[in-house]
Amino acid sequence: AAEIMAEKQVRRLPVMENNQLVGIVSLGDLATQAKYDVELARTLGEISVPSRPRQM
């Protein structure tokens, strides 16, 4: 989840089951899991970097 958040530059992701929304996972949720500390720090750094302007 953290990798997708970094790639898309978002702080929350929908949790889907059978094409229905069943929840939302946030960076805060990941932060409660110790094993995600390094990945979470990297993700926050990547999300904090402004995205490049879209080219038309």
C-alpha cells in the first residue's frame, strides 16, 4: 500500500472487496505497524515532493 501511495502521491487508498468499498487505509494506519517505518518514511518523502506538471 505504501508503494502505491508513493507512486500516486496520495495519503489514503480505498479498500475494495467484490467491487465494493469496505474501508480506507491511510499512512497513519501504516505508521502503527513497526515493520513499515522505513517504507513509510520513504513514502512520506515521495508524497511531499511536488509532482511534475502534466504535459498536454
